[in-house]
Amino acid sequence: MKKTIAASVLTTFTGMSLITGIAMADSINPNRPYDDVSIGTGTNGGVDKLQTIFNNYIDDGTGGGNPLDSVEGQSSQAIWSQAEADISQYLVSMVDQTDGDLGIYSFATEAEYTLIASGSTKSSFNINDDGYLFIGDDMKEDFFGDAFGFYYENGESKVYTEDSKNDGDIGALSYLLQDGWKTTTLADGGTKATADGNSDWIIAFEDGLDGDMDFNDGIFYMEDMSPVPEPTTMLLFGTGLVGLAGVARRKRK
């Protein structure tokens, strides 16, 4: 009996190691920074380019103008966790995104949920200590896990913060905001959010429909998220599998 249990544990651990070894690379995107004139200043097809949007919506909090560079300020981060436990994280759109939806997905289970539907300007989510996801006050799944990424969906096009989920293509650019930087958002007609503790982010999506790679199709300000490094992602992913196993056992009982 003990040998059987040991063999099962070893098999499970080996399988988790293989799976999480593959998943480990997904928390960090390669090929950053992405550098192209399409994310510079000026307009593209009558729409402001990414650097111009940053210049219009972000300031350093002291009146010194925008400190965020659309190229040099890029992070390679693709997966996050909550910076603080048991609080609501508020996501607010920074530019109009009437044709697309912002969603969140679990790194462990790949479950997906809409956070900001087309035409809306803000949302909030929370993952409690047991790994349960709440959007607003509604629990969306009995187990979600601690690590998550985001996607942007526009019609038949869907792009993820993980390049590997876009067949290796870049679907989103992420930017860590420094403490005290301010971002004007569309929430409540123009709320100005102040970054706190170097855990607030801007994520800019390319919707993939026109292939212009200007990353101004959906831009969102996100509070209180910690970047998940590769070794931690492996641990969180393994924890997710253990949590799923526990849920399955409870359902069988």
C-alpha cells in the first residue's frame, strides 16, 4: 500500500514538474522591448499612437509631465498575482475600448471571465486565500488559483498577455508604474488614479484585427498586482493542480 502511494505521489510530482516546467516560461514574455514606430508619437489612421496616449494620460505626480516611455518602459511580465490579500483590485480603462472586452484568466485552470465589457469603464476582482475568484461581489468559480493573466477580445479576435497563447505573437505590452505616478482614466468621467507601492500597471493590447501593431486598441490601468517570476509561477501552477485535485475529491464525496 505504501509503495502504491509513493508511486502515485512520484508520478504526480513528475507530471507536475513536466507541466510546470513548460508553463514556467510563460510568465515572462520574450522579445521585449518591442520597438517600432507604430507605438511612438503622432497618429496612425487618425488615432493617437501609444506614446502620445501616455503623454496625454500619465504624469509623474509633480507636474513634470509623462515619465513613461512606450519602448524603454516595457516589462516582460505576462502573469501576475495579487499584491495584497483579501482586497478588491480595481481595473479601469484608460482609453475608450467600445469594440472590445477585457478578461482575466487563470494560469492554473485557464478558466476565463470578462472583467470590463465593451462600453464599460471599470471593474474589480479579488482572489481570496482559498483561490476563489470574485468579480465584484460574485464568485465566478470554486477554484481559480493565485496566478492570472489577461486577454482582450474584439469580435473574432482574442489576444493574451502571454505571447505563447498567441502562437508566439505579441498581443500585449505591460508597463509597471512607479510610486506616485498618476494616470487619468475614463472611469466615472475621468478619475485620476495614483500608483501606490510600485504594484500598479498599464497593459496595452493589440486587437489583432488590422495587424498595425500599435497597441492602442485597449489600454487599462490595473491596481495592486505583483509580477509572478518564473520559479513562483511553477509553484503556483503546482498549487493550482493540488487545489483542483482537492475540489475533485470533495465533489466525488
